Amino acid sequence: MAMRPRAGNEQSLGSPSWTQRLFSVLNLKSIKIVKRVIVSVVGATVLLIGIALLVLPGPAFIFIPVGLAILATEYAWARRWLKRARRIATNVVSSRDSPAAARDSRV
């Protein structure tokens, strides 16, 4: 008795389709892990570029907060550092604009 080959689009009754197998592998937990790894790599890279720009010519004051903002989407420690960086930047800008700072700079 000769067995005839199955056509490519036929499936046996017991095997799940390729889409069902794909979605069973790509469950929500693994997607969250992949997202966290991607955010970590991109955020750490931008942050390290900003730290390098502290000694190299370039806008470190832009890259460091952007890197912290990227990391803050996943990590609480980055949120705290970002809040601290915002507070420092606000204090620098407000002290620069205050009349007392202008008077002290003329002395």
C-alpha cells in the first residue's frame, strides 16, 4: 500500500498550526522580557554616551537626561536620578535668572 504525500496546506488533526505554535512561544512574559532588555540596552548606551561627553566635546547635558528617561520607563532607580537631575537643572536655571546671582557676578 503506497502512501501518498500530503499537500503543503494540509495538516494532520493533532498538530497545531504554525501560527498557534508561534504565539505559544511568544507569550506575554517573553515579550516583556525582550522589551526590558531592549530598553536597558538602548538607555544604557545613550547614558554612557552622555557620560563620555562630559569629558569629550559634545552636549552631555542632553544625552544624560535622555538616557535616564529611557531607563526610567523600566527602572525605579532611573526615575529617582531623573527627578534629581531635573531638580538640579531647575535650580541652575533659576539661580542664573535671579537678580542676586546677577549682582554677585558683577563683583
